[in-house]
Amino acid sequence: MSPVIKRKGERFTIPSKYLLFILTILCITMMLVTFGTNVFNRPFNRVVGYVVIPFQQGIAKTGEWISNRSDELVQIRMLLDENAKLKEEVAALTEENTILQQDKYELNKLRKLVELDEQYGEYEKVGARIISRDSSNWYSSFIIDKGSNDGLADDMNVIAEGGLVGRITSVGPNWSRVTSIISDNSNVSAMTLATEDNLIVSGDLQLMAEGVITFTKLVDSKNAVMEGDKIVTSNISDKYLPNILIGYINTINRDANNLTKSGYITPAVDFEHLGEVLVITDLKQQIDEES
């Protein structure tokens, strides 16, 4: 038999049936090795340790962060709702406190008017509220909410906390105009309470910036009148009832004639802050006639 000579350039090939057999044996061997030993587990575990586990940890941390943020958002929403409720409660309490302060202020004003009413208890009076005033900073002229329908008339005296305010100068059905003693055209016959020396009290709006009005024609031959003495309406006044407090002597000056004195009076009434007044319904003319 002649030998088989392999020609140059021919490729070595394995028949398909032999190749299939070899691969089958190799797979079976690998399966046996895999299930019977841990030869491949360690490299696989290493791959899992370096790749899969960090990925799982990242997912876990991300989930935990999202869960925490969700809880925080829920807490923030609850805090916002609670804050809104607290703001409503604060607003309600503030409103209630304001009302209580107003009530307390009104009560104090009413108490002072009651005290004033008792102080001049010999006269009949009607309470009234100021509803408007002139354009100046002082209540030199103002309107009250009572009029002829309430029995008010011209020349009725008006008092407030402290003493004399002025008198009614015009009346409507449900309103009256009051001209106060600080008005520039106001003149009141007055006297010192301690010595009963007569004088004239005149309004002066410019001087009210310094908190005073003027007095003139004080005859004080004994030099008994002193700063701080009370000035009240006199018995000889034709418009004002007697013994209503006007104010206190602030300054005394001797006039050039050396016979009379003049100076300044601090009014007893706060003419910058007036709200409620009392109107004395007894007229000076009627009292004089009855006397």
C-alpha cells in the first residue's frame, strides 16, 4: 500500500462526528467539575463581590435616601400645616387681645366720665361722642353725635376728663358743634379757686403748641396767687356754670400798669386726645333766673 502523502497547503480538519463527541465530553466534564468542586465559584464570587454587591449597596443607599427624603417631606408638610394653624391662632389671639385692650380703654374712659359726673353731680348731663373735628391738631372746634333731639341747646357747657372743654355754639337734630376754650375767639370769666380773684382766660392755638393758653386782668394785690393754683369758672360768667375746673397757673407776670397780672394756664383737659364728653344740660341763664 502506498503511503498517504499530505499535500502542501491542505488544511487539517476533524470530522464533525468526532468534534461533536469531543465537545460533549468537554461539557460533561465541565459540569461534573462545576457541581463537584468550587473551582469556578471563587472567581465568580470575586466578580460578584466587585461588581454586583457594590451595585446592590448603591441601590440600597439610594432607596434609603429616597425614603428619608420622603419622610422629611411628610414632616415638612405637617410642620407647614401646623405653622399655618398656629398663625391662624396667633391672628385670632391678636384680634382678641386688641378687642380686650379697646374694651379696657373704653371702660377706663367710662369710669373717668362717671367720676367726672359724680364730681359735678349737681348738674344734669348727657354723654356724647366726638364724630369730627376741625383740621388743626387740637380739638378747638368739633362735632358731637347728640343734638336738639336729645335736648341739647346753644351755650350748654361741655366737660371731659379733667374739667371744662367749652360750650355748644350750634345745634342740629342729631349733632352739635362745640367751641372749646382753647379756640382763638374764646374768652372765659374765671377765678382762682384759692383766693377767688377774678381773671379772664383766653384761647390761643399757637400757644397750645407749648401746652398753655393765656390769662389776663388778674387783680392780686396781696400777691397770694401762685404758680400751680387751680383756675375755675367764676360766678359772674354769663355762659359758663361756676366752679368748673379750667386748668392750673403755669406762669405769672406783672403787667406794666402794676395793677394787674397776666400769664399762662395749663388746661386741665387734654385737647389733643378727646373722644367722649359730657354735656351739662343746665344753662347758666336758667340757673341765674331761678336764683
